[in-house]
Amino acid sequence: MFKRKNASATDALIEIRKCIDHSYKVRSHIEELDDKGNPALSHEIQEMKKKSNSIINSLNKTYQKAIEVEKETERFRKLNLGKK
């Protein structure tokens, strides 16, 4: 995911956002399959929808946590600048 060893919280946010966007595209393709109404694949499509939603929810939670980390990092950075 990251090309640098010491990736920042901002870098993490960017990468997570890319994953979320890609996951929405995948879910859109799954919904297109569902709209075509192939009864033989109905169960598999429903399972893919559930997994897709689960992945998106997890990524959104991770994104929110990364935002919190970035805010805390910025707060500590400001505190450390004030000590100098």
C-alpha cells in the first residue's frame, strides 16, 4: 500500500480513500449484475453484496480512525512547537 517506510497519517488517509472509492465501484458492478437478474447467481450476488458492504463499512471506520490520528498528531506537533 505505502511506498515509504514512514508514511504519514495524511498518506494513510489518501490510500484509505482510494480503497473506499474502489470498493464503491466494485459494489456498483455487483449491483449491475444483480439488476440483470440471473437467478442462478442470485445467492452468490447477495453474498458479494454483503461482503462488499462489510468491506466498505470497515474502510470507513478505518478512515475515521486515521482522521483522529491525524488530528492528534497535529495537536502534538503544535504542543512540541510551543515548547521550543
